[in-house]
Amino acid sequence: VIETDLVLSIPSNKQFGDYTSNMALQSSNQKFKTANHSPVEIAKRIVARVENRESGMDYLEKVEIAGPGFLNFYIKDTYIKLALKEILDLGESFGKTDLGQGRKIQIEFVSANPTGPLTLANGRGGSIGDSLANVLSWVGYRVEREYYVNDTGNQIRTLAESVKAAGGKEDPKENHYQGQYIQELASQYKAKLVESSMNLGHEIANHLLEQDIKPSLTKFGIKFDEFYSCLLY
């Protein structure tokens, strides 16, 4: 694998074109077979290849070599106008493709343990996952959004023990969950604090999922196709 720093960018000064690239400069690096040629010579070869291609200059007004070997590309005004017309004609469908050809893809994201309210980090993961799902749907994939509900195991037992401790039925421990919501749950489930920790933990976890986590996701604009519960599979 050859690691390079080839860059195609929009110059801050329009006199250097619509796009500029350092590809000729980087191609003279010792990692390439073209290292025995100067950047300017490499740039000339690139320009010649572009100009000699059958459709090479369909959208380019010109390509200039600047300084020690930078390449500046100037786009034809007619091409820009045609591109703008295409964007306006397609409207909200612009950029949509059939790349995925209907293939199914599943994205599992957020998937916070149902032991408390969602956090800012969950919001970040939610926005990234949902955006990725939207992009993949836009290019022709059948996307399924899944939330993995880790509603069994030690974290569920610890949730119940934390609520029991807040209600005075167990001694507080260092690994117990903290926060105002634990105090509220202790008050809400006061009559059930004598139940087994796993049974109580499952009930509280389901309550947090339905009454806190799902409404928060809805407010954030995220809709899941499936909530995959460990208890059901």
C-alpha cells in the first residue's frame, strides 16, 4: 500500500481555477515509478492525458500548470449551468441512485443499556447511525435500523439493586447506578422492592425503555424498525 497526500481542493483564490491539485508534486516522490521525473514534467504528462481523452475536455475549459507543478482545473460555464439545471429538474431526487440494487443491510446503533436515560454520547451515535441509514437508503439499499436491547445480565441486576438501595431495602454499593431517576424509580416501585432483583430489574428496564428511551429517540427524530430484546430470543 502506498500512502500519499494527493489533494484535489478548491483554491481560495479563483485565479487558480475551480479546483487545484498537488498530484504532480506528490507523484515525484520516491515511492512512485515517476520519481525520476520532475513535478513539472509529470504535470505536463497528466495534462496531455486529460486533453487526449475522448471526453477529457467536455467539462473543462482548460488545465494549467502553475509554480513547481501544481495543476489548476477550470470548469466550463456551460457545464456548470447544465449541472445546475439537472439539480433543479431532479429536485429532491438529485443524487439518488440504485447502487444498492435493493440489497438488505442492517444498521445497529445507539443500543444503550436500558438502565437509565440516554446520554449526549448516545445522541451522537444516534445521529451518525441514522444519517448513515438515510444515505444507504438513498442509494438503493433496503435498510433496517435495529436497537439492541441488552436487557439481561449483571447490569439489570445492578439496576434493581440500585433502586432497592435508594428505597432503603439494600445497602448502597460503589457499583450502583446514581442519579435522580434512581430515586424516582425507588418511589415508583416502592411496593415491589422485595421482589427478586432480576424480576424487578427486567420490569424497571422495560419501563425505562418504553417511557424514557423510546420517547427520547422519537423526539430526536430517530425511528427504529426493530428493538432486539435479549429476553425474547
